[in-house]
Amino acid sequence: MKFSKKILSQTVTQLCLAKKIDHIVISPGSRNAPLTIGFTENSAFKNFSIVDERCAAFFALGIAQQLNHPVALVCTSGSALLNYYPAIAEAYYSNIPLVIISADRPEHLVEIGDGQTIKQEGVFSNHILYNANCKEGEKYQDSNENLINTAFNISITKKGPVHINVPFSEPLYETVASQMVQPVHINLDQTHSNFDPLSHVYMDFVEQWNVASRKMILVGVLAPNSLEQKYLDSLVQDESVIILTETTSNLHHEHIFPAIDQLIAPLDEDGFKNLKPDLLLTFGGLIVSKKIKAFLRKYAPKDHYHIDPYKGYDTFFKLKYHFDTDVNSFMTQFISNIKQVKSTYRNFWLNTKTHRLMGHKRYLEHIPFSDFSVFNTLFKEAPKNIQLQLANSATIRYAQLFGLHASFDVFCNRGTSGIDGSTSTAIGAAHASSKQTVFITGDLSFFYDSNALWNNYIRKDFRIIIVNNSGGGIFRILPGNKDSDNFSKFFETNHQLTAEKVAQLYGFEYRDAHSTESLESALGDFYDESSVPRILEVFTPSNINDRILLEYFDFIR
């Protein structure tokens, strides 16, 4: 085994091993050569080479999403580092652990006009949990070890991105046959939760809960199996409780409400008043539905409590307290402290849900081929026990209107809700999952991140489905003049591109569909074993999709 001659490179790689950070995504460069040598010469690391740093970062994010443990990103100096930023922001808001390790010029070469040099220290300060700005030289060894240990430990325990900036002077490619340093491994501090079931605020909350006749639980993004089913089964028995979830919540029960917009979009003033909760309890990550956010801000509960081990956002401007713990730990205590309250709240809204689902079914029976009918077919025909990765914009919002099978593990980049790295994330997640991964995306999202397919780690059973409505069709749903040239050019961004040549370039099998019949035919053996990954592109008529979606809410009323 060879080692880089740079002490700082050896320190980074040895501490990665100590922290079990063994998935390393490397983008090519010269300044990061000491790190590349250190990682690739050691068989204990699983190394990935991805040229495009933006794609590399989202690919790493997808792996970390599945492992729930830090994945390291390694890049050269200069603008290469800045291309990580979209994925870093996503990791920050989605609580996904990433370790960014950037090579840099020595301090005396920064801001003197040297090539491929920018001010790298603290460049991600607004969206990073910790910055470790190392210095080159033996006299800084103890300080560097402390900085790197701290960065790794924070990423592991607080579940988010950290940045380690490591300067290297030339020569960069020298190696030695044995280790020159044995860095000190500082153990993790596993104590995190400040939740106290004997605190006044918790006891006051329980007291409120046990008398309120209209209680709403709203669940955001949640990894599969985050909440034990027994707690959900217990909560739904209370007639005074309704539980609203989203596609990304990964919770399932016949008495919960998984399609929020389907439930509340058709409501009138009286309906909103009937739905208004006395008390709101939330857990999970960020919420997709704009309608529930608008509703709870206008028809606000008396108090809002949030459960989360990391963050407590005042999304509805009524947050009274953030319980700093994970939801299972909270529920272990909570379920034994609460009493069921007689109420008509749950049953009234369950009856409304039944009515909405009947309308949903009838509506699908008579609408023409469109985005809405395509998503219905895709979710109905998808195989069980898959990992379902969803792109943002229209894709995730259509998914919110359908009841997805309980065997699906559903993921979407909802931290920043961008379309920029969905494909890369899905490919990374597929690599780290034991399940077949199906990625559903829109045309703009797919073409935006098409460099994601420039990747040698795509599984043969990976499947991409593109719903191509020739532009940003979601903008047609928003208020405004949609008949102007400016709208079609600068908002909807009309185009006539197809993914066929992209599929050929990267060795994917390509299929297309233009009708319900051709879609069902294309899906016939689409998920079967294959020698290469597959893309299915479904073309829908852009001029009717907005009308069909908007009329849906009127119909199910």
C-alpha cells in the first residue's frame, strides 16, 4: 500500500477510517492528488470517480441518504468546490450527513493572483454545520487533528454537512511506503436529546392534549420505518385526532390522510373552520403542500409543538415549543401519558376523505391522456417493494394526490426543493439500496441534471421515467397571463427535446409512450431484469394538463 507523503492527507484518510466514513466520491484534479492517492491506495475505502462536481455532490447525498452516515466528497481547488453548494444546501435542510474535503493552495498563495485559487475558507458558512480550516505543516498537526475530529463527529451526530479545507503545497504526487502519522481519534459524544418528560412545558402540553377535542398531527419528510407502527396505530384510535401525512412521510394506515391537497383544496370557509385544530403537533422534515401551510397560517391553532432531534421551524408562526428528541423516543413516553377524548373531529374528516376518494376515482374514469392520467398509471403499475425517488416541481405534487403502496420507500430532495440534482441523488441512492430504484422526473428536471448519467455506477435495474410535457408545465397552474410569448419562453420554457439521444449516449435502453395504451405496453416488462438501465419517456399534451388538474379539485368537491 502507498501513502501520500503529505501528513495532512494521511491525517484525513486515517480519521475517515476511524469514523467508518468509507464511501468517498472524488472529482478529478491536481491539487487534491494527495487525498486521491490516500483514498484510492487503500482497499478499505469504496471510491467513486465523478467528473462533474455538482453531480458528484448529489450522488454522494443519495448514498448518505440511504446509509444515514457521512459520505466524503473530495475535490480540487477553485470553482470546483463551489459546484458542491446546491447539494450542501439540500443536505443542510434535509439533515443528511456529508463531509466536504476540499484541497486548497497554501495560505501564502491565496489572493495573489495564482491560478485556480479562490477564498475557500468558510465559503459555505450559511449552510454548513462546521468549518475545519486546516493549515499545512507539522506544527499544526494537533490543531488539524482536533478540527477534523470535530468536523466528522458533528456530521455523524447532528446529521448534516461539514467542510474540511486542506491546503497542499507542491509537489503533490509524492508517496511513501508507510504511514508517517497516527492521528488521535476523538470519540463521539452521543448525548444529544434535551427532552425531559418531567418538564413543565411537556406536562402542560400533555394537559392541553388531554382536553382538546380537535387535534391535528402533521407529518413531513420521514425516512421509512422512522416511526414504529404501534405508535401510529395507537394515535389513530383517538376520535379527536386527525393525522395528515405526505408521500414523503412513508407512513400508512387507513385512518390517516395521505393526500392533503385532495382533502383541503376543495374546502369553503365553513370547511376551513371545521378543520381548524385547537392543537397542532408536527414531526418530520419540510412540508410539500403549500395549501396546508396557507391554511394553518390563516386558521391557526392555539399552539404548535414540534418533535425533532435537530431543528424546530416556526412554519406556521405559532410554534410554542420544540421537543429536542427523535419521534420514537418522544412517543414512548407520550402514548402512556395521553387519554382519548370523545369527539366528532376524526370521523367527520374520514367521511370527507371517503367522499374525496370516490370523486378521485370517478374523475380518472373520464379524463383524457394527460399528466394526471399518466401518474395514475405509473403508480398503479409500479412493482412492489421498490425505492421510489421523485423529482421536484410537478412530479412530487402529482404524487401527493395518489395513495402509494405501503411497500414503496419514497424519497425526494425537499430540503431546498430544487430540480438541480434529483437524477444524481436517485443514482447514488440506488447504489446504496438493496431495492430496485425507480426514478420519476419531469423533462426540465431530467435535462437540467443529464450529466448525472455520466456515471459508471448505475445499476442495471435502475429505471428512469420522464413525464415530458414540453416545458415547465407546473407554471401554468399558477396565477398570471399564460398566453404571452414571455410566459412560454421565460416561465414555461417550451422545448421539443427528447431524451432518446441522451439515452443512446450513456448506454440506456430507451422507450417512449404517447397514449395510455402505449404507456401500459411500454411498462409491460419495463421493470424486468435487463443488461442495461432503462429510460421511459412519456409525452403528454402541454395545453390541457393545467386545466385537468385545476378541474380535479372542483370535481371532487
